[in-house]
Amino acid sequence: MTSDKNMRIIGLDISLRSSGIGVLERRAGRLVAVEYSLVRNKAALPHTACLLTLQRDLAAALERTQPAAAAIEGGFFFKNAKTAMILGEARGVVIATCAAAGVPVFEYAPRLVKQSLTGFGGAEKTQVAKMVMTILGLRETPPPDATDALALAICHAQHQTGIAALQPKPI
């Protein structure tokens, strides 16, 4: 595990078919991207195999990067119960995998993530992507799900400084 001074945070944009993973580190007061990637599952892959792939790839990323915390999006409200159930299962896999690795998980509302990066909770994905690139000094835009994961990690890093460190609590 890295020291508090160089704390690593993993952001996770969870879905069944394409989950984003983004790891950053605070170095000398700056946020630096350590790595980012996608966990992809083909449409023909059975549901349970997708969950297993998500678990295995996330466990490998946690082992490789040794983050001190994980940031995920808070729950959504879906009109389609089946979609909500599938996302809930994927979230459960992610939360359990992080717990098994001893990594506390923090939830952030999508509007809070956008507001933390752009100053506006209703920002478009392109605005968030530009801010991720600017904050982390990236030369190219990561894939959308990885960008969202990095945005979650940045949001967590911002909320762990000053008075904001009193909130949120891990789930």
C-alpha cells in the first residue's frame, strides 16, 4: 500500500459489458494517472461469465496497483427492473472484490462527480472528459468508461482534503 502522501485511488465505472477502471495517485500535491483500462465482455458471453471476468480483472488490478480506496457511482433509478438488477449484481461483485482486497469503497452521485470536475452537476460527458485530461495531464482521451472511472477517482481525491475529509463514509 502506498503512503498517504502518495495515496492511490481506483475509480470504477461499473457495468456488465464494459466497466471502466482508472487508477490515480496523489504525488506532491498533483493527481497523476497510474493506469486506466476497460473490462469488456462480449454480448454472447453468459451473464455469470461476465461477472466472473469483472471479478478476476478487478482483483488483478487491485493486486497490481494497491489502491488505498475505491470510488464508484451511487445507485441509479431505472425504469427497467432487469437492467437495475444486472447493474446491482455487477456492483455487488465490485464491492465484494474490493472488500476482499481490504480496499474501502466510497460512493458518489453522478451529479457530484460532474460538479467536482467541472463546477456544474449537469455537465456533458465531453466536458468531464476534457477536465479529466487537464487535471491528470493526459495527452489523449481515455475510452469513455475509463474516463468516467478516472473522474470518480478524482472526485474522491478532492473530497478527501480539508473539511470534506469528514465525508463521505465508506459503504
